[in-house]
Amino acid sequence: MRNAVIVDVVRSASGRGKAGGALSGVHPIDLLAEVLRSLVSRSGIDPALVDDVIGGCVSQASEQAGNITRSAALAAGLPESTPATTVTRACGSSQQAVHFAAQGVIAGAYDVVIACGVESMSRVPMGTASMGRDLVGTALAQRYPQGWISQGVAAELVARKFGASREDVDRYAFESHRRAAAAAAAGHFDREIVPVPVSDGVHTADETIRAATTVEGLGTLRASFHSEESAQRFPGLGWMITPGNSSPLTDAAAATLIMSEEKAAQLGLTPRARFVDFAVAGDDPVYMLTAPIPATRKLLDRTGLTVGDIDVYEVNEAFASVPLAWAREFDADPDRLNPVGGAIALGHAIGASGVRLLATMVGELERTGGRYGLQTMCEHGGMANALLVERI
């Protein structure tokens, strides 16, 4: 079996995913193209060597329709002979692209492949693709007669199930911003962030980090997802999920260059990490956000490792209750959990977040000399991806 290795992984800085955000004036094709162009240029490889480009995007509608990955690859100057495809597994879309790319290398289908992702939530808001139509149908409605719920209400259910208080989720959100602000000030993101041209220059700093955030300020925010209907269906919820302890709407793109270990040696490239294993899992679609727990358990069972063997855990911060629940389930070291901040501070551009997590995780392993990094991502419908890398 061949080893699949990461030669490089880059991302744009985050932009607020609303009108006036730093990247809101950039077409999502152009945003991803800039990141792809930088990735290929930094490696120095002949772009004709790329066997495929696999991209994640959640809202594949409007400006993100029509196989946006192929459009971005052509816009980036890759040869017309280089194919590309766009995949979705909800918030784990670009992580799924990474899985498919690395697994293709391991299987011998690829020698060189790019996995990437993009989401412009300012230009293509969540829900655009549904066009206001029924997304449940008859048979699914019969299986879940009370109906599915929003992710925010699911985050409230997770908080209750795992015993998180309002102070817990607000303090966690504060810590995400504190860590991200400190990491940015120390230059920890400099290697992974590539410049994106915007109308007034270039965008190179995460716009979603709020260095002035305080626990006290977060505590004044009102719950976002309370409704009388939800309160009747789920009596006793704490109603603690607010804009401050949730990930913000975000624009961003990210990409990673993956190849076989043999091909990297042949090209004179030094890999940064190798893929150890992968897992996907499903869980209760009503709780929706708990699947990172069985996905992680499956990955650890497959590798024979324990959480204590892992040096960095990247657990996506869709809502603060998600990594808190994961950490409590595995009794994980909080210092190793999202050590440079997570999506609450760095943003959650849903189609790109999986590769963004990979960038920060590999960078942190290199800075600290750690060996193993684990990342996992909760997804709509009660799913999750998990992967394990080893620093080289």
C-alpha cells in the first residue's frame, strides 16, 4: 500500500460572510482560483502532473453552481486536460475531498491530486440551493414524524446532553478568540494564508477574529434559536447558543497538494505529513452534531491509538457545545483541542473548513514538534468525517 502525503496546504484568510465582508466582492470561482494558483506556484510542480482536482462546496447554486471546482481550476491556469469535480458532505465537504484525494493516491488511482474547498456565504447564502422547496419528502417524514430541527437547536440539545452550561460555552468561545488572536499576532498563520486580491489591495488577515472578546460581553448576548415551538418540543433546554458562541458566516477557500510518497521524492519535494487513516460515521440526525464522537472512536479503533497519543485535535467549532461534548466524551486535554482557535474565531466557510482545519493542524504539529493530529467535522444530517495525519 502506498503512502499519501501532504506536500503543502494553504488557505485564504477568512472574510465575514455578509455584504461588506472583506471577500464579499470576490466571485467564489476567483477566490478558489487564487488559492489553487498559489498552491501550485509554491510547490513549483508542473501543473500538468495534477491528475485531478477534488473540491468541496455546500451551496452548489447561483455563482457556485456548475462544478465550481472545474471552473476555478481553469481560472487558476491549470491545463484543460486536468479534470475536476465538486463534492458535498455538508460542512465536511472539503474534508471529504481530502479523504477521496488521499484514498485515491493510496489506491494507486492518482499520483498527484489537489483537494480543496470554497464557500462564499456572502454571495450564496445558506439555503439558496433549496429554492424554498421541501427537503424532506414523504418517506423521511414518516421516519421522523416530529420533523428535523435547525442546527442551532441541535447545539442546544448537545449542550444539555453533555452537561455544558452557558458559562462553559461562552468561556470556550472566548478562548477560541484569545488563542486565534495570539496565534495571528505570533505569525502562526503566515505560512498557510495566501493573499487574495480585493478592491483595496490584498486580503491576508482573518476578519472573523475578535481579539477584544470577553466572557462578560458574550454573556450579554441573547439566545439565537429559541422559539415557542422548540421550547414545547424540548422542554428544559438552557437556550444558551448565541451568535457569540457559534461560528460566524464566512467567505474563504483552501487547498492542499497531495501525492504519493514516491512521487514527492521523485520531484524533490519534502512532504509535511502523511495520512494515517480515515473514518466517516453517522449518528442521530436530530441531535445532528454528535457524529464526531463515533467517527473518532472508529478512527482510534482502526489505528489502535488512544486520544492520549494524539498531539493536536481539530474538532470543528460549529457551535461551542460540539467540541466541548467531544472533549468530555474522550476526556481530552483542553490544551490540545483547537490550540490556535477554531471556527468560532477563524470562521466556518462551510465548503472550505475541512481543508482549513488541516492547514492549522499541520502547522501546529510543525511548530510544536507533535507527531499525530486528528481532525473531525460535524455535518448536517448527523454525519462526521475524521482523519489522522502524522507529521514527517
